[in-house]
Amino acid sequence: MSQETATLTLHCEDVKGIVYHVSRFIFENGGNIINAQQHAETLDSRFFMRVHFDCSGMGRSRGELRGDLAKLAAEFGMETSLSFSGERKRMAVLVSKYDHCLYDLLLRHQYGEINADIALVIGNHPDLEPVAAGFRVPFFTVPVPPGGKEAAEARMLELLRAHHADFVVLARYMQILTPSFIDHYPHRVINVHHGFLPAFKGAKPYHQAYEHGVKLIGATSHYATADLDMGPIIEQETLRVNHTHSVEELVALGRDIERKVLSLAVRAHADDRIMVYRRRTIVFR
Amino acid sequence: MSQETATLTLHCEDVKGIVYHVSRFIFENGGNIINAQQHAETLDSRFFMRVHFDCSGMGRSRGELRGDLAKLAAEFGMETSLSFSGERKRMAVLVSKYDHCLYDLLLRHQYGEINADIALVIGNHPDLEPVAAGFRVPFFTVPVPPGGKEAAEARMLELLRAHHADFVVLARYMQILTPSFIDHYPHRVINVHHGFLPAFKGAKPYHQAYEHGVKLIGATSHYATADLDMGPIIEQETLRVNHTHSVEELVALGRDIERKVLSLAVRAHADDRIMVYRRRTIVFR
Amino acid sequence: MSQETATLTLHCEDVKGIVYHVSRFIFENGGNIINAQQHAETLDSRFFMRVHFDCSGMGRSRGELRGDLAKLAAEFGMETSLSFSGERKRMAVLVSKYDHCLYDLLLRHQYGEINADIALVIGNHPDLEPVAAGFRVPFFTVPVPPGGKEAAEARMLELLRAHHADFVVLARYMQILTPSFIDHYPHRVINVHHGFLPAFKGAKPYHQAYEHGVKLIGATSHYATADLDMGPIIEQETLRVNHTHSVEELVALGRDIERKVLSLAVRAHADDRIMVYRRRTIVFR
Amino acid sequence: MSQETATLTLHCEDVKGIVYHVSRFIFENGGNIINAQQHAETLDSRFFMRVHFDCSGMGRSRGELRGDLAKLAAEFGMETSLSFSGERKRMAVLVSKYDHCLYDLLLRHQYGEINADIALVIGNHPDLEPVAAGFRVPFFTVPVPPGGKEAAEARMLELLRAHHADFVVLARYMQILTPSFIDHYPHRVINVHHGFLPAFKGAKPYHQAYEHGVKLIGATSHYATADLDMGPIIEQETLRVNHTHSVEELVALGRDIERKVLSLAVRAHADDRIMVYRRRTIVFR
């Protein structure tokens, strides 16, 4: 019988003994901590913790553990989340016509680098259907005609539910999602922006970068929120460029860092390594 | 007898034969090209060139060469600049209380990494006088009391002239220079900004970076212009940070990239490797 | 009518006037230099040059230009090479079972980042046939059974000739090629080694890296020579790792830098940017 | 009254409940965990832990805490180490003539980046005495004449003891220390090697790198052991170079990464972040 592990994340007021109480909870239930990480936001006196533990010998069901945890959480005013390796997350990938981020996700998934399954791919154009098909992943085209965004998002939500998607990855999806759509997946919609946020928000960031004569270009993955390109940042990367690079070459170079920051964010999310507090993320590496 | 070399930089309309005519000019005068670099801004049809050549066997004075070059420049509508290894540039360094950029410049100068001499250091505070003294560089304190900026800048200009400074390096100098001061040294005042421009302009960039929860901090060296923090960018660098870093730690980490981008800019300027065109720099590496 | 460009690379003794004579040759034939780069190996007094020029208005055939160049080369004792944008290079890719480098080459080719065509893919296993098929590239399986290397290489050489391959890319091809095979493509077989050469030569470099407790892993692309893993280095990259990474994770992380250094080498080779001199490469960027 | 913190590091067999027992030990004594990190070497079933905790409210002396810890350690077969913020470490710096690493340590110490005091500097040449003097650090010249190594090391050990040095930093010290000297400070002598170990061991690593035509140069900090340049690696860094760089330029560029990896190692050692196990280091960041 194979090992089952669980991942607990929590945050609460920073009082004495949290590590002790959490480790006692796991120890007394027969679990074994594989890794535990903490962080304190000192300005706010807020304590964050992620514990990855072996729960295969605990002799308690997932439901029982969740119940026990609820009691501990109540005692300390913790916000908690508990996931199990036996309940693998499922992701939906939204795309348009660019394929580099999609290929990166499909390949990394195939290599076993992403701790989640790709439930489906949705494109507002049909162009990338063969790519998904090559990896035997269901693909759906949901066009977004002028004036048809509401209907398109309703159709997408339906597809996400039907395929049991837990989170959504915008892999260079070129449509702006409505706040109402994003509200269905709070801190579970991951976007990649092809610029070094907060510089170069909005459209054509590589053109902006060229005009400013920057010597580094950047890419940023973040949780999408109602405020466009301003959600909590998960990963960023920059790449050296110089005066010889045209806008088109910046776009080409940018592909490498876009796919990199997006897949790092997806992997961290799938592993329950990200906690959001206010505008910032705590990413336990 | 030691070798003398010259560095010619020029830009002009991008017509056929520029490389040929320039290399002929040098060849027929008995010079020998050590390195030549070009760049064409295709949108503007503008051609840029930097030629580093051995002129020790040319049998012509610097003045004669400058005269000959003027004729070539007139023929092709070139803007040119010609410098000689025997006429070493002299830099003035302006500082306040932070010493990390000053130390970096003094040490790199001592190691022979900077192709210029440090003529003097001016501080608006006396704190760094011992640092300059340790390297036997003249130091002058020019305080900038409220309402006294005009007089202070007049005094500084006087010192720069008296010490034959060719260019000015703002090594974390915490005063804003007036456009009138900068006009005395067009594209010859090099500043370091402790943020990844054009993000985080102005005051307290590390605080801004912290608030935004960025995962990289940056530093930027650029030519100072009348428009604060918006002059042509010369060098940029970023450094990975995460949620564990306080603002104070961002400040500490930032020192390493501030000194790095500043000294890279100073070295490139001293070597006549930088050409400014519109808002952008061409930096020939 | 579209523009044709040519790329001339040459090396010779470092005497006065090479840039002048080469630029005159191009100017007087009606060509226009787009970019020219030089390098002098001072220890050997050897001069290297790469000139990329517009030859569409030259009114001379490729053959005539090659003839003219031969005269110039004879005069200065130059070794030269001249290629034309209208004669696009063709590459053969050799693979085994790992697909990450192959995907990277196929995708970058599709994005127009590689200035060459993929003539064919040869695998000693059939596993990657569907990958090549997905990009409509011919795939051939040439197994290498024990004792059958000679026959296999003969078959491969036949395929390379039949598909007019100009150079060969070993995209994690797990067989060692014989010197005799490599001699057919001198400095035209590009290999990727999954270690930071010259450390960790030979088999299982990630295991070696783990055992040594290194804090960076590396990958190296180089021209294959008779001396295994010792041919002239083209590109190298490193990646930060730490004590938490198992050998398996090092292998996974290494994929990103392997594909990166290999595709950088392939692009540089396709653009005639690489010159080999003794054990070292000059790579004009 | 100011806060006192303690840092506990330990390793033992990887059995269930270590985190629980350690956190209980701290909790029941009235301490408060600020940060705890663990690592398991799965091949060896070995568990490593570092706990940084506030002990100001514990009402127990350092000696009592050390006694209590000894009992816990005995129960679980732990090797432990416990240090207190009130017992600041003291470092000795050994130098020859190169000053870049020494300056870096002195400046970072001055900025408060290093959690240790600089007790003294020893040079086998007197050249750097003024540098130490500028920072008001005692400097001693201990020459190492041919045949006089034994006497010199005896004198150095005497100085180290007299100045209560806890660990030794070789800041480009150009003498090879004897195993007997190193045995006095096991895993407490930190060296910087100017190459990417295990490549380029021994003398003139930049010459070796040049000869091999590498495209990256490296620097490595490690604990010195009897086996030259083979002690456990703490930090490594690489820097991109190319064919244009002479050996002298590699040496100059290398200074930046040498000082960087050395000061990172010193800071980690001072913070009790490094544990050595077999040939590898666990560095808790």
C-alpha cells in the first residue's frame, strides 16, 4: 500500500506555541512531519505555516482529520486548508493562439513535474486543439464574439464544473475575464503577464519596454483579481536585452521567461505552497 | 614608446559604405582597427558606429586627426566624437552618507578597471571624507541647506571646473540636481536609481517594492536629465527576493546591485561605449 | 523582390587594414554591410571577422562572389566561409528517448527563431516518432544493436546525405558516435552535455554533481570531436540547486538548461556566428 | 531589556516526532519559535533541523538550557549545537595581498550584515594593514618564509586564541594551511576558491578556464579540509564570459563572484545555518 501525504497550510495571530500545537496534533494522530515551514509577518504579527506530513499510518479518515483540525483552528483563530495526495488537483488551461505556455505545461505535466492533472483546455480560438490532442487532453473552443463575453464565460464555467477543475491557468489567454468569473475561483486563477509588473501593465508591454530602452525584460505570474494585472505576484523573472533587439525579438525572447514563471506558479499552487495575505504572496519553497 | 589608441563614435543616416569610408580613413592615415562595432536603428534608418584603433603609428597629431575627421563627418552628415587614450577622462563623484557605491568606484579604479581618473569627491555631508582620504582622493563638503541649492550647485560647478571633471557620477547622492546644473554636463551625469525603472520611480523604491510584493528587486543606472529618473537607461540588474525579506533587508540586498549597475555604467562611459539616441542608449559591449 | 543577405566569416594573421580591405570588397561590389564584428586573439596575433551584408543589389552571382572572395583570401592568407540567406542550412537531429531538447528545437523552428530547416530526425529508438510527426518532420529509426554501430552509422550517413543535411544536432542522443562518423561533419556536430564541462565529464553527471554537493548544476553545448565531451564549448548555463534536491530533481531541473544551451548553439551555428580556433570558439553575438 | 534569541541545530536518525519533541522542549521552557527548518536525507534516513527561537522569557540560564538539551539529545541520539545571540561569534580573517574579499567583509560587517565580530586580520604580508586599520581592526603580519610554515602556524594559532576567534576566514590567503592547523577548527575554516569546483582545482584556475574556452567562470566557498579544495561546498556562483576576455580580465571579473560567495558563506556560518554531513552541506536559508 502506497504512502499518503497531506499538506496543511494555516495562518493566525502570531502567538507562542503554534509550531508545538500543530506538531503535537500531527504526532498524537500518528502522522510524521516530512517538512514544515513558517513565516511571520512582523508588521502585522501574523504567523503562516505549511506542514507536509505522512498520514498513511494515522488510521483516521480524511474527514476525521479535517474535523480534528477544525477544533484546533477554532482554538487559535486559524484559517486553515488541508489537502491530501490522494485528492489530486485538476487544472483548466485557457488559451488563445500562442502555444509556448501550453506546450510547457503539457510537457512538464508529462514529465511528472506538476502535482495536478490537466482536466481540459479551453481556447477562444480553435488553433491549439491539435496541441492538446497530441497530449490526449480534452479541448473546447469557446469563442468570445463582441458582446458575447457573458455567455462565453457562462459556458466556460459550465465546462470547468463538468470537468471538476479546481483552478484555472491563463496560458497567454488574450481575453480579459470579468470580476464575476474570477470570483468563482478566488486566488485560483493564475495569469502570466508578459512584463515586469508593476511596470508595463496592460497592453503591449514589450513595446513599452522597447520605448523605454530598458536593459532587462520581465515576466510575472500572479493570481488574477478584479484589478487587472494587479493581483498578488507569485513569480517574476527578467532577461538581459540590449539595443540590438527589435520589439519582435523582445517578444520572442519573452516567451522563455513567460513559460518559466507560469509553470513555476502552477507547480507552487498545485503543491499548496502559496498563501495570499493582503496584496502579497508567501511562497514556501 | 607606448601605444596610443583612439576611440571614434559616430552616428548618421544609414547609407551604403559607412564602414568602408571610416575604415579607409583610418587605414590611409596609417591607423589599425582593434575593434569596430555598428548598430542600425532600422525604424529610424540611423547608423551608429564605434571604432577603437591604434593610432600610435599614424604620424598625425590629435588636432590633425580631428580636422580630417571633421571633413568626413561633413560629407556624411555624421555626429562624431573622438577621444585618445592619452587624454584620460576625469570623473567627479557626488555622495551623501551611503558609502557602498563610493567604495566600489574607488576600489575598481584602484584595480585599473575604470578607464578614467577620480578627480574629486563632493559630499553634501562630510561623512565620507575619510573614505576618500583613504584612497588619496580630494574631498569637498558642499552642504545644501534649505533654500541654498542654487549657491551649492554654483560652488560644485566651480569645483568641477577647477578639477577638470569631464563627467559626474551620482553615487547615491541624495539631493535632486536642478536641470540647470545637469545642462552643464549633457549626457555626462550618471545616476543610480535603487529600483527597476520605469517601475518605482521617485522616493523609497524599496518600500514600494515591498508593498507590491515583488519577487525581484532592481537597480538602474542612467543619464540624469531634467525629467527625474527618466533619463536614458544604461544598465539594469535584478535580484531575487521573497516574502521573508523585510524592507530593511531589501535595502541591504539592493546595495549589491546598485554598486554593480553604477560601476558598469561608469566603465562604459569612460570607454566611450555609450551613445544616446532619443530616449535610448546604444551600449557597445 | 526580397532582400538577399550574405554572411562572410574569415580569420587570418592580424595585419593592418583587414577591415578596410573587406569593407572595400563589399562596397565596390555594391553590397551594404548590416553588421560587422571582429576579434583578435592577441596571444596568437590572429584576426577573426564576421560580416553580414545585404547583397541583393550586387549584380553578381553567388559563384562570382565566391570567386572574388577567393582572390582576397589568397592575398591575405585568409580562411573564409561565405553563406547566403537564399541557401538555408539543413539540420539533422539525432535523438534517443528524451524529448525535451527535440521539442525545444521543433518549437523554436516553428516560431522562426532558428535560421535553418529541420531536414530529418533520426532515433536509435522509435519512441519520438510521434513528436516529429506532429511537426511534419521525417523520422527514421536506426537502432544500434550491440556490435552494430558501424552499420548503424553507415545507415545514418546515407540518410543525412539523402536529406541534404548540413549539420547534425545531438539532442540527448545516448549513443557515442565514432570519430569516423564525426569526421564527416567537422565542427558541424553539435552536442549537449548535461554537466558543466570540464567538470563531470562522461556518464551520470547529475549523480556526480549530487555526490560533490555542488550548489549549481550546469549544461554545456559543444562541437563533438573524437575526444569525448572535450570538443570546443559553444554555450554553458548553470542553475542554482541546494541540499533538498535529489538526483532525480537535478535531472528534472537540468532539462531546462540542457534545452537552452543546445538551442542557443544551434541558432548561433545556423547564423554562422561561431568560429573555432584551436580548442576555443569565437561566438559573435 | 533586549530580546535574546537562540539557534539550535541538530541531526539524528529520521524517526517520527522529532519536530514535536523539539518544539515541546522549547514551548514548555517558555521559548517561542521564530523559525524552524528541517531536512531529511532520504538515502541515509537522517534528519536535520535548525530552530531559531526567542529565549528571552525562558527564565533559564544558557547553561541550564544546554543541560536540558543534552537530555533530549541523548534520548534521540541527536548531535546538537546551541548558540545564543548574546554570545556573538568572532572571526579571524587571513589575507595575503588581494584586498577585494577583505574589503567586502569589513564593509558588510560595518553595515550589520554579518552576525559576528571581526576579531583580527592576519596577513602573511603587511600590505593590507592600512585596510584593516581604516576599519579599526587589529592586524598582525605573520610571514611564512620557506621552511617556516610550522612556526608561522603556531604563531597564528596563538593569535587566534588570544583574540578568541571562533572561526577562520581565508580571504584569498595564498598559503596552503596544514591539516594539523585545520584540525584545530574543524568545519570552521572557510575558504574561497577562484574556480567552479570540482573543475579547476589547484593553481591558476582562471588560466585553466581560459584554456578550456569555458563560457562561464565560477567561484566556490567551502570548508577547508585536509584534502585541498575538496572540502564541503557552501556557495557557488558563475559569471558569463566570452572569447573577448583575456586571462587578466577573467581574474578581474572573478573578483566580484569571489567576494560574493565568500561573504555568503561567512554570513551563513555566523548564523548557524550550515550543517555538514559527509561531503555535503545543508544550508538552511
